[in-house]
Amino acid sequence: MTLEEVLIQKPAERAHCTGKALEEVLVSAKDNDSLTVGVYECAKVMNLDPDSVSFCVLAMDEEFECDIALQIHFTLIQSFCFDNDISIVRVSDMQRLAEIVGDKAEQLEDAHCVLITNPADGSWEDPALEKLHLFCEESRRLNDWVPEISLPER
């Protein structure tokens, strides 16, 4: 999908397509072992190899809205992403994000931050990821620096 095709979509249609694309990218990244989950784990990856990070997802739900430490982490992660040209989005349903990125065997308690990284061999490419990058680029043009995406329900 080109930027022009993204621009002519209606906002509701664009939001639905973007949520679906995000889910596809997360599943694909998980299958390709290109996913980092957790605020501290993501911070380590960003510190050690920022060039490997392709996309960042921040998740917040009502339970953690007043968590000042988490808000500070989010602010620092957002700043890092802006400085390193990493596309970033926010989702409001952390539980749904945890379902997508977690394994059935483990319950993810810290799915507040998820990074999609590029594999070492650079062979993983996903058209849905390109669609997300275009969405983020267009959102920045509209001064929406961390756009919110709704993940589709199951």
C-alpha cells in the first residue's frame, strides 16, 4: 500500500486496517524471533543495539494510568525512538497485546513495551510493517507523534 492509498482511506477504515496490520506484524515478528517484550528488556535492546530496532509499541490500560514510574519510562522510550527514527505507536489494551505476543505457557505481566527488531541476517521483511511505518509517518505530519491503534478483538 502506498502513502497515497493510505491517505485516501477514511479515518475509521485506516484505524481498522492499521490495527489488523499491527497484529499481523506482531505475530510475524514473534514467529521470526524478532520480538522483545517488557520495559526493561526493551531498554536493554535499545541501549545495546538501537539500529536493530524497527518498531515500538507502548501499551497502557486503566490499571496503570497513575503509575508515575511507568510514565517516566514511556517518556524516555518515546524520546529515544524519536531521536533514533524508530516508529512508535500506543495501544490501550495491554491484555490484548499480551495475548498476541505471549505464549500460552507463560503469562506476560509486563507487556507495556514491545519492540520489533530486525534479525541479524536482515532477511525478514513484512508489507504490514511497511504499512505501519507509513501510518506513523502520516501521523507525525498531523502532529500526532505517538498515534494510538486499537487492536482487533478476537
